[in-house]
Amino acid sequence: MNAPVLNTTAPHKQHLIDPEICIRCNTCEETCPVDAVTHDDNNYVVDPDKCNFCLDCIAPCPTGSIDNWRMVGKPYTVAEQFSWNELPVQEQIELNAAAEKGDGEAEDDEAARLIAQAHQGAGGKSIAPASASKPKINLYNRSKPALATVTGNLRLTAAEADNDVRHIILDFGAQVFPVLEGQSIGIVAPGTDKDGKPHNIRLYSVASPREGEKTGANNLSLTVKREPNGVCSNYLCGLKKGDQVQVTGPFGATFLMPDDPSANIIMICTGTGSAPFRGFTERRRRNMKDAPGRMMLYFGARRPEELPYFGPLQKVPDGLLRKHFAYSRVAGEPKTYVQDRMRQTADEVAVFLKNDRTHVYLCGLKGMESGVDEAFADICRGAGIDWSGLRTQMRAQGRYHVETY
Ligand code: NAP
């Protein structure tokens, strides 16, 4: 696609990257087919003279920071974007111009259409729950990483399991590294790739609550699966106590836990996508034991012995966390995915969805996103709820969150 010729006097959409959320992983720059994405020591930015709105960069971005747009009369230059610490607010004059055009006409703009399409593909725009604590983000980057010490590396899956999934504990000593449940951190594997470039930063969800893996300790935990040929996962899974790790972040400003004890939370995950939900559960267990809000977990794995935290999860009381496991490869049993378990327990899901204090979180394999969405639609159909309308409303209220890779 060639770059569209834009009339610079008429308001039009400009593609921007949110510097507060971007983890500087270089994925967008690698993906962009027209070299519109570039960076300096401070920021990754989109050159308005080169971007052709192909949207190739949207889906691979691990944080969604790439999916930002402003109506502008005169585009922000690359130099201006390099200097930002946060995105500028929408300029009033351009909003007025857009308002004069009318919503319908503005939606007709090609860029607006493409953006709507990107949002649909990305599962919609998320905002943080209204009651969530304010996260700290981007305190450390590749040129100024935090240095963490490994204080634990424990295999989570049974010895006979196919997958080697590990619980890794990182201690930050005297360095300030505040995280909230649901946030992620970046890991910089040492060495270079086959082209001699430093390895890309890899993102992992924090699996512990904000107070630390151990309350009061300045540490956090990760849930990491060793992937065949995975540079970072093999590096992390092979770490020994006392090893030092370069860490960037923290990242993530929307996939956060509601701090309201009356909030109900439905958590749906596969495999290591369970990491943030361990943090959510521990937060409630330690700080809000008598919370009136309920928590429900749908957790998919091949077999019980492949399910991270299987043992400890059995000990979490049902009153704190209602658990539904879905196993896809148990001999003699039908293949069951999380979306199948949701349908089998449709009444429970419907009760949660009818409550306007309910939040939904999905984390794990990209492939489960559509299956779970269809399960919600079926459950709602049976309960007389308009799922499409409810999902839109929940997103707008910071009650529907997706983090899939
Ligand atoms: P996995 O072991 O490969 O799969 C877990 C289960 O999901 C299996 O039972 C699998 O069934 C099932 N599954 C496969 N396709 C599915 C679909 N379309 N719908 C529903 N279930 C499906 O999982 P994993 O390798 O741990 O993957 C976890 C994902 O979470 C990764 O994509 C990872 O990037 C992401 N994640 C990780 C973290 C982290 O901090 N480590 C954080 C957030 C997200 P079958 O294999 O039998 O088909």
C-alpha cells in the first residue's frame, strides 16, 4: 500500500506510540514494511511522512502502545515525538473540526475505518478498572536496566510432564521496582542474535502480588515455560540462585486488578497465562480475605501434571477462588478447553455477568480468544443477555481485559 496523500489543512488521524506504555522491544520497527517506525534513546515513534496505515505493526505489539491515534491538523514531527514522556491530549481545535464534520462523516475517513478494524482485531481497546491503583511504568529500560538477583527457580510441572514450567523469583535489593498485579516486566537475555544485534526484550507477567512474593520483600515472581529454541525462556529457566538478571519495566497500565473488594473477577487462562491470576488471587488472599466480591478461575492445560501451580491451587479455598480446570489431553477423557468448561458451568458465568461489579480477564494463547468469546455469546444467549452490548459496555467501564499472545 502506498502512503496516502493527506491534505494537511483538514483534520486527519495520526498514528502515534504511547511512550508511557511502550516497552521499547523494537517489534514495531522490525515489523513496519515502510520503515515508518524509528527510535532514539528516549522513544519509539511513527514518521507521519512514511506511515501508510497498513496496520501490520498493531497485532505484534505486546503492549498495545502502538495502537494510538490523534486527530491533527498539522502532524506531530518525529523530533516532537522523540521528546515526549506521554502522549499529548487531543487538541481542542481538531476535536471541534471533527465534531463539525459529524461522527458519521469522521467514521468515513479511511484512517478511521482502518483504526476501527485494528481495534476489532486487537479485541477492542481496554481501559484500567476504575478502582485499580495507579501503576508505575517504564522506570527501567535497556540502556538503564534494573539488576535483579535470582533467589529461586522451581519447577512447577511434574517431572514426567512434557513441559518444563518454572516459578522464578527475582529480588531487586535496594532498587525501587514497584509492580501491581497484572503488570509485566521485560527481561534482557545476555548476548546477541545471529546478526550480532542484542536480543529483543521479552515480556513476562508478574505472578506475585504487589507486596512481593514474600510480603515485605522487594521481590517478584514469574511463570516461565521453556520453549524449544526460545532464547529468553531457556536463559530464564536455566538460571541459578545468585545469578543476576537485567530487567526493564514495569509495563502495563490497563490489565490491572480492581482494588474494590466488592468486585467479582472471572479469570480465564491457559498454561503460563495463569501468571497474573496467581498475583490477583494472592492479593485477595493476603489483603482482602473477607472481600464480598467473588473470584472464579477457568484454567486450561493438557493434563493436571502440566498445570502450573496445580498443587498450591488445590489448597486455595473455594470461598476465595472457585476453580474450573479444563484438560485437553487426558487419556480416555474428551478434549476439554476452557471455553467448554465455561459452557458446562453456564449458570455460574451468567450470574457473574448479570452483576455490574464483575470484571473479566483473559490471559494466554491467542487462539482461545475467539473460542472464549463464542462461549460468552452462547451463555448470554441462554440467559437473555446481549453479549455484544455487554462486552462493549464492560470494555468502556474497564471491566473486560484481554492479554493473549
Ligand atoms: P499450552 O501448554 O500450550 O496450552 C495450554 C492449554 O491450552 C492446552 O490444554 C491446549 O490444548 C489449550 N489450547 C490450545 N489451543 C486452544 C484454544 N484455541 N482455545 C483454548 N485452549 C486452547 O499453553 P502455554 O504454552 O503455557 O501458553 C500460554 C500462553 O500464555 C502463551 O501464548 C504465552 O505467551 C502466554 N502468556 C504467558 C505469560 C507469562 O508470563 N509467561 C503471560 C501472559 C500470557 P492442546 O494443546 O491440547 O490443543
